[in-house]
Amino acid sequence: MPISAEHRQPHGPLVGLRVIDLTRMLAGPFCTMLLADLGADVVKVESPAGDLTRWSGPYRADDRLRSVGGYFQSVNRNKRSVVLDLRHEPEREILRELASSADVLVENFRPGVMEAMGLAYEDLASANPRLVYAAIRGFGDPRTGASPIADWPAYDVVAQAMGGVVGITGFPGSPVKVGPGIGDIFPAALCATGILAALHERTRSGRGQFVDVAMYDAMLALCERIVHQYSYGGRVAGPEGNAHPLLCPFDLFRCADGWVAIAAPSDGHWAKLCEIIGHPELVDAHPDHHARLENADAVRKSIESWTELRSKVEIVRALAGSVPVGPVNTVEDIFADPHVRAREMLVEVDDPGCADLVTIAGTPIKLSRTPGGVHRRAPLLDEHRGDVLGARGRG
């Protein structure tokens, strides 16, 4: 069963840190979610219409309110919500007041939007020099490197395509985008890392700074392998299927009831694998890394002749602990996996419109002494106005 989140005070190493979250959709909210999971007080500033993901679903069949869909719940847990209509100067002034005492502000507008409202980094830092101001954009911010396409809008699939991910995913002739929104989520993780680095530097200098992560840049960093393959050997990488261009065996293999992943690129793991599948002669036939790569098709066929006669459970039982192996899981498999339960990677939280608790992914960052975690559900729109704005919020 998933672990139930307790309604308690935030906990974790970032308790006491105030974050103003002006982000929408996935990249920015995932970044601030990571900070909130670690204990930061994240104030999500929304427009009167709310973050678009509030209304994107999915919803439980018994949801009476439909005010917090699964998408929004998943990446906006542990946050407080305040509505400010930044089209109007009095509302912008409230944001300036919030930023004047905040540690971090994160936004993912296109370049120039915050400048046009008088809310640029320079404007806010003049009143709060300690402010760490972070931006996640498709193609970066001119402050750290002017891109000729800085004004282009971008979403996950665009970042994946331009940054190299799509070009090496799938099978030859049919490139495929990666299933999860890594074009958003990886930039988000890098931005959280940059924010923490800037906060650490602030302890020495007493000054904040501008943190800039471009989605395109992040995808290129994620695809670092294609860069050195090209610069070292002139190879233009293409779709790789399920195999690895530099390691063998390192692939997905068909079995009697699905697929398993097996990775045995080292000579030691290769020898173990050959012994377990009953073909010790393969060690001499393909004795080293280069020989296995040159004969990758033959290596694959030898392994699959063994896996296709066995179930996932049988294969994992035979190889586990000796050779890196894992089943290709569905989400039903994940919900039943004792590892996921032991690691608290499924967490139950309230949904205001539902009679029962709902399940979302837990936090993967585990700390031994000051652990964070999911301590409350995502907020209703403007739910914490009074708490955050005080007397102003009751006006």
C-alpha cells in the first residue's frame, strides 16, 4: 500500500527558506516541488485563472470539485497558493513586497515578460540583494548568453527534439520522443541544483544572483554522449533502439510474458551471465568489450534464446544479485513492488473533491538526518491568501 502523507509542519533541510513560485505547467513547478519536498516554504503565485494544469486532470470519478487534478496534485504538493493578477500595478506591488523578504524566486515566462511588468531580476534584487532569482526558459536568458532564438516558445517535445533526445530514441527510420516529460523535468532538476548552489555561495558573499537554465541546453547536457561520439569519432548518432552504442550486452530482451532489461557489459558480469544461461563457451567466443560490440547481434540472439523460454520472474530470480537485471514494469507492477513501498515512493494525499485519498509519486531525494517528503496535498486556488498576505489577504 502507498504511504500516507501526514498533515504536519514542513520538514527537511530547507525549512526556513521562502520561495516565490511564479511558474506554470511542468518544468517550473517540478523545480519548486523539489524545494518544497525538502522543506522550503513555497508560495505558488497564480493568475486568477490558475495554473493551466489545475484543469488538465485526470480526475477521480468521484471528484465533486475538480479543482485539483492529478497533474497539478503531483507537482504542486507541499505548496501554498495565492492569486495575484500581475496585469495590475497594485498586485505587482504585492509581489514586490513578497520578493523583498524571500530567499528565492522562480519563473518560467518568456524573456522580457517580467521586465515589462517592472519585476525583472534587477528590479527585485535592488530591494533584496540576497534574492536568488531563477528562470527556466526554452532557450535561456540573455543575461547568461544571448540566443538567436531566445524568443521562441518551447515545450517538452520541442526541447527533446532540438536537444538530441528524439534523434537517438526509437528505431532507425522512426525517431520517438521519450515518454516522461524529461524536456521539462531534467531542466527543473538542474535549476533546483543551480538554486542550491547560488544559496550556498550567498553564505559567503551575502548576495544572490540570477540562475538560468534553458530547456534546450539541459537536453543537450542529457545527451552528452552524442557530443563526444561526434567530436572523437565523427559519428552522427541515430536512433539506437533498446541497445547501447558503446556497451554490450545492454538491452531489452523478450521473454515468455513480456520484456526484461539485462546489462552485462563488464567481463565479470558477462562471464556470470554466460554461466547462468548455460553457455560458458560464449565467454571465449566474445571475450572482451570490443568483441561483444562487434558481434552485438549474435550476443543478443544467444541471450534471447534463453530469455524467451522463461518468465520475467524466472529470469530475475536466476540473475538477480549476479547480473544487473530488471523487469520492464507497468505501473501496476510498480504499485505491487516491495522496493517502492520500502522507499516510500508512492504517497497518499487528500484531494478536496474526493472521498478517498489519492496516490502520487513520492520524493526520490532521501536524507538520513533531515529527511523531507510529502507532508500535504496541493493547494486550492488562492487557498492561503490570508496566511501569506496577512491583513492584505483579508481585504
